[in-house]
Amino acid sequence: MKMDQTIKTKSTSSNTALGEEILLRESSKSRLVFKPLLVKNLKNPQHCIKGEFTFQVKKPSGIWEDYKTLNLNKMKDQEWIKLSLHSEEIFNLITTLDKYYGIFQKYGIRQGQNEFFITDKNVRPLLDQILSNKDNFRKLLAAGGAEILDKLFAWMSATQDSGLIVDKLQKLNIDNLKKINSLIGVSNLRKVLSIWDQNKNNSDEEFWQRTLKEHTWVISQVFSHPVVILQQKAYVGGKVIDNTKGNVVDFLFKNKLTSNVVLIEIKTPLTKLMGAQYRQNTFAVSQELTGPINQVLTYKDELQKSFYNLADKTNSRYHSFNPQCLVIAGCFSSESLNDIGKRSFELFRTDLKNVEIITFDELFEKINLLVLLLENDNMSSN
């Protein structure tokens, strides 16, 4: 049995909203649907749904299209039409329309596009059992994080027993909302760590750029000041007269308070950090690392040269005051460097004036430390 269902509506006026087609009958080439329309009936508010039965045919593209076989307005004397519904079709129609009646009675006509989460009544005893025990509730949040909580709130907003559910949540006697936020935060952090653990050998730059775009807060952990993403694949200048040779940096962040930008170049965990041993007591830096360093410095140079021209053409307010550059590349733990190699790497990157280098394992170790910090905080609070 389906435990939940999402019903969508779209307002067509201040007094009407179109529901989703209710599928009643379907074959490989044709189907019968009912199109419900929620209406604000001032004379009788209970009479809040009308609609029409429609036959549809499948086009070669796979799209269903309304099919009219008869214009009822042109029917002649002695002509008639008959539409038969099977028992399961009537049951499907009535039970689905009943949900639309419930939505209208609770929310009326909502403007724009809306989505309502309908939960089977059999779920309520199970949820009641979870909410009646503080430890069960905490385990639920820890396991499912924000996604579970989001579904819970969606169900609460749709059910007629929302007041009862809120009352049970209050009786959990959880000290404060901070603890719940910490549990959700730990779950989200662990999700990111799981992505890292499963993709340490992923050499796809686009994958890492997408991942860090979806979790931009991971990059923000690098900086001592608050930063927010300004633009991914940001054009920073450099085009010549034939509109070629433009420079595009992977990420452009900015200081949330000063609006000064940060240029970020993303490579992969498999980017080689150090090359061959140069002398007995030193290693050379690999071209795979010096390449993106020079690349991001070029981007910085072009941005500063083109700043005023670019700033005039964007609504995003930002500045370019000798901006920071960051390169995320390589995996320090996989290099298997001896003490001389480690020293060479640290001497190189710490002596760089305008570019900061952080490896992928260092970046995600920061996230791991956050998890430990939050978990220890929860344990001490309990």
C-alpha cells in the first residue's frame, strides 16, 4: 500500500486552482483521465470541486494529448453518449477527490504552484510511537538528518492532526532547538564525508566542481573570514579582439562583509603534488600543481585589469583589493612522502605570497573535526 502521496495544484485565478490529472484507465495508446478544478463557491463552500473527463491518445513522442471524438454541443436529436466506469476506477476517483476536498477545506485556494504531502493514516500510530520516546526521536534525526525532518514537517502541515503532533513534540522535553540543529548538522556533515570517502580516486574535475558548488560551505571552512559564493565559472577578463582567449575561474567567492573577492581553482584528489627528488635534501614541485597556481595568478591579474569594466556590467557588488587565490588539489596522504618530501611541500606552499594551497584530504579533515566537535558537544550536553 502506498504510504504517502504528493498532490500538486496550480492557481488559474484568485478563485480557482487546477489539480493534477487523475488517471482512471490506460492502455498502450489511449487513456481516460479526470481533470479536477478547485473552485471557491461562495453560495455553497462544500461544493468546491468540478472537472471534466477527458480521453487522451499517445503521440509518437510519448506525450499524451487530449482527444475529442464528439462535440456535445453539436449533438442531434436521438444521439447520445455513454461513459462507463469500473468499480476500481470509481474508487480511485472518489478517494483522490476526497483528498482535494480536504486540501480545499484546510487551505482554500492557494496562489501559484503548491505541493501537498498526503500521508496514510496507518503511519500515525508509528509516528506516535517515535515521538513518545526522546531517544527514538534523536536517533531518527541522527539517521535521516534534514531530509527526515523536512518530510516530517511536510506531513504535519498536511494532516488534520497537526496540533496533536506539535503537542507531542513539545512533550519530548528536548533542552533546546540547538541540539536538534546539531544532530541535523552532523548528519549533513557525514553525508559530505561519505562523498569524499567514496570518491577519493575520482579524477573528474567537473564532479568535484559540482560537489563543492552543492556544498559551498565546505570551501568556506578554509577561510578565517566569512565568505559566500559569488559565481561559478566566472569570467575574469582577457578576451582579445576576436572574442577569444577569455579567462574563466572555477569559483569566485567574496568576503560577506567587505565584498572583496577570492579566486578559487579546483583540481582533483589525484593531482600530483610533488615531483622527483631534486637533490639529496629536497623534492621538486610537480607541474600538475605549479600549472593551476600560475593559472589562478593569471586570472587574478586579468580580473584586476578588467575590474572596472566588468563591475559596470553586473548587479553583484564586489571589489578586487589584491584578492586572495586558493588552489584545492591533490591528496597529501596518498603521496607517501618521506620527511624530506613533506618539508619541501610545506616550505613551498607556506612561502607562496598570493596563493594558498589546500589538499582535498586536508579540506575534508576539517569537516571531520567539525563532526567530532559537534558530537562531543551533544554528548556533554546530555
